[in-house]
Amino acid sequence: MWKWGPLFPESSLLQNWTEATLQHWRNCWLLVISLGKHGDFLTMEGSVSNVEVCNFAYTGQFEKFKQCILSDKTLACKADQDRRTALHWACSAGHTNIVEFLLDLGVEVNLQDDALWSPLHIAASAGREDIVRALISKGAQLNSVNQNGCTPLHYAASKDRYEIALLLLENGADPNATDKLESTPLHRASAKGNYRLIQLLLKQSASTNIQDSQGNTPLHLACDEERVEAAKLLVEHGASIYIENKEEKTPLQIAKGGLGNILRRIVEG
């Protein structure tokens, strides 16, 4: 059974949310619905595949897995009911030995499942640094997109996978890739307040003033989520405090608790 993680903060806080915050979480909810089994807020805990070798790969039963594959090498690329292969499942669970075994056999590294998640998407989202490195070494497509338009870097940014984001960027991941909601990795990192990730993206020329489908810049989201240090960092790197979103609100108008004054002082020197 799929295990749902926390999607929304405590409901008692809803009355204090601005419309921008509510829209941000509505967008997240739409992403989860459309993602199906691979959303940011879902894990593969307790899941099973209808292909035995996939289950061996997920549970880390290397000897049984190896025996099956060596007896019939076509099983290495056999897809299950969700078009996932053993490589997808091993990446999810973090079984590096199984991943390396499959890669050494020459399995296709960029196969996508029914939600268009590649093994690299899964490994990046799950925080499997060694596996991400192995996949990249075998030609994994860094800027491939799933059905929501998200790249592996989007998930590394939102989940604060710093080392993985660094690996992706050093090997050519696009820091300004946009998903179907026109959000970039910097939007995601800023909304979460992932400070080091924001620093990394800025060093890689991530755009500070790009707007998502609601007209929000990364600074809008940082202000809305009260990510004070993230907001200051963005402004110090050129984020505008004057851009209006589709609600005709600037980051200054969204900022709470004196943050607007802090940001204005940074801009005014």
C-alpha cells in the first residue's frame, strides 16, 4: 500500500495563509494527483511489483536477483504493471549493488515508467547519491522530464539533496528548467527555505526573477513561507522586491513580520 506523507501543515494555520500560500499548496496537490505513485509526498514503502525480479531488486535480495537474471537476462529489462523495471525499484530502495550489477549488464538507463519517471528521477528524489553518480556515469539524461515536467533537479532542490544537486549541476543539469507549473528548482528550494541549495543554484546562474504560472518568483514563495534567510539571500543576488504576481502582489506585500522592511533595506543599501 502506498504510504502518504504529510501534505498540508496543521489546518489551524489555514486561517493565516495568504492566497499565494494556498495556491502554492493547491499546485502541490495537483502535482501529487497527477504524479500517481511517484509524488514528492509519496514513498514506495510496502509496494510490490507483479514481476518477481523487481521485488527482489526492491527488497535487496541480491543473490536471488542475480540468479534470476543470469538464468534469463531478458528479465533485467522486464517492466511490471507500472512500466517499472528492476532498475527503477533498486534505485528507489537504494540497493547500489543491484544497480551496479544491472548497469554492468548494459540495461537501458533512461527507461521511464508510466508516470515518466526515470531511474535518475527516483534516485535523486530518494536521496541515493551513490546511485545518482552511477547512473550519470552510464549516460543518464540529466534534464529528462516526467509527466509533470519535473527534472531530477527539481526533486533534489525541493528535498534539500545538496550533494545530489551538485552532482547534477556539475554534469549539465539545467538550473532554470521549468515544470508544467512553470516552477524552477529555485522556486522549490526557496519555498522550502533550503539555504545551501539556493546558494548552489544561484552560483549556477539560476534566474532569481523567473515567474511561475501564478506569477510568483522564488522570492514571492520565500516571503510567503516566511523563509527569512532565503529571502534575504535572493534579494542579495538580484531578486526584485517589486515584481507583481497574478494577484498583483509584490514580495514586499506578501512578506510578514518585518521581513519586508529588511528586504527593502537590502535593496536601498
